[in-house]
Amino acid sequence: MESELLLNSWKEIALYLGRSERTVQRWEKHFGLPVRRPAGKSRSAVIALPSELQAWTKSTPICSAEAPPSREPVLAPRLQPDLRPTLLCIDDHPEGLAVRKALLEAVGYNVLTACNGRSGLRLFEKKQVDLVMLDYSMPDLDGETVAHMLHERNPHVPILLLSSSTGSIPSRLLKLVDNFVQKGQPVGILLSAISELCSAVSRDISDPQHESNFQARAAAAKPAA
């Protein structure tokens, strides 16, 4: 499987290009340096792919003579189109969801998002989902309740708990989910956890039996409370 460096901040982009953060921000503003703003705001978090930066430096006179230093930021898998797992992210923070969706789609995953537990359960019943990324502290249904309901609908889909509420997460929930990543940790830790869980349940999506299994699950699924 091919891999590509994922640059997850202005600092990493600046290090990769061997310039200051102020300089690369100026390049983005005046010369179209290819960065992405997942939340759609000028001051939001940014991500970039080195392949796009390299193509830009070759085509832009201001940088054409410069070669990027040999830095190694976070490694992220670049998935082939026919092997892309579908991830369902359930979190009550819209901006965090937007950033996560853009980041995961940039490395090749299909991503569904839900801003609360009930809408997440509805999506889980309607769509083919390979992994659920679940927040713990949510206003309508907390992560533990949602995890139980997900297991009732399909116990074979892994759940990755992604939360900043480390001190209040009950041990019974940690036993219920397949992995836990604390919010704010390096993005490589999250991508590694996702890749590991998806690999454990990898399947050939061209198999006709997969579609029939999904239809059977959808028909038997209980409606969300």
C-alpha cells in the first residue's frame, strides 16, 4: 500500500518547505500554495499533501529552484479507490467533525458524519459502515449508550472511542469499544488506530454477498430511540 506524508499544521508545512510559518502563509495568500482548510474558515486548522506542495513548487517561479528538506511528518495511508473503508464519525462538535472529515478523506477514506448519537445511529442503519469513531460526552446520548446500541445493531463493526474526557470515561465503556484515542494526540496515532481496526475487518466490497448481508442487517435493525 502506498503512503504519503500528511502535513497537519502550518508548522509542519513550513518545516517541510524549509521556510518560516509566516512565509508559507504569505505564499498561500499571494501565490496559491495548496493547503486545505477543513472547517472552511481563514483561521481554521490546515492540512496539506506533499505531492501537491511538490507540484506547486515545481510550477511556481518563487520556489522552482528549491527542493524540500527530507522531513518525515505523519505517515498516512493512501488507499486505492476500490478498497476505501467507510468511517462514521459521531461527535457533537461541528468544527471538529469538519476537520476530521477533510483529513480522513484526504488520505482516502469515505467519511460520514453525525452531530449527535441519534443521527449517528440512523446513518449506521442506512449506510454500509466499516468503522465508527465515537465521542463520549454528547448531550442527547452519551458514547456508552450509543456504543451499546451500535453493538445491538451490528457487533462486528469496530468502534474507536475518540474523546478528550479521559478522566470521566467509565472502564466498562473502554472494555466495550475496540480502541481509544485521546483528542489532541498526534494525527498519526489516530490514523494508525483506524488503519489497524479497518485491516482487522477488511473485506472485498465487490463480493455480492456483502450487499445482501447489509440489506439483511438494515431490515433487521431496530429503529433509533
